[in-house]
Amino acid sequence: MARTPHRDGRPELGMAAFDTAALQSLADPDERMNQITESFQLFAAMSRLPGSQLDVMVLRRLWNRPPETVSALLGVPLAAVRSDERHATRFLESVLCPPPPTEGNTP
């Protein structure tokens, strides 16, 4: 994280959107543009995570490291890794996939 550029106290992860495995696997220009947009949204949301959750999500989801390896790398208990991942996932889902608005009158 120390080497990552920061803006407003949060890591700037936007440039990583251009260097993802998902993007490299696409040949169609429209699909590539959609993937870049999706990656920008994900990385912007991830930059709002607390430090420990961000570290866990980068290692678990972006680097695909198993929880035991993440635990050893970060020097935290396995339970903390699992908890951070669970809380971060819930936050990201709430930001990226908000529930649809309810319509109609309620009694």
C-alpha cells in the first residue's frame, strides 16, 4: 500500500483496471470497454474499504491467494482474514449491487 498512489487519503487503484486478467482475456473492443468500466467501479469501491479489509480483498480476490496464505502474509489470525473478507464482500455488494427500489404504496 505504501507504493500505491493515494488521493484524498485513499489508494488510487484506477490504473489497475487496465491490467486485469478479465480484460486480457477479451478480444472484442466493446467487451473490453465494458470490463474496464466494471473494473473501475470495483476498484473505486475497494478503495473505500478499511486497510485490513482492503489488504485481504487484494490478496484473496485479485491475487487469488488462499486464506491461510493471506493470514501468514499479513500476520493475522485466519479468523480475522475470514471476517475481513466477509465484511468487505458485504460492503462491496451493497455499493455495487444495491437492492432495487421498492415501488407502490405501503399501507
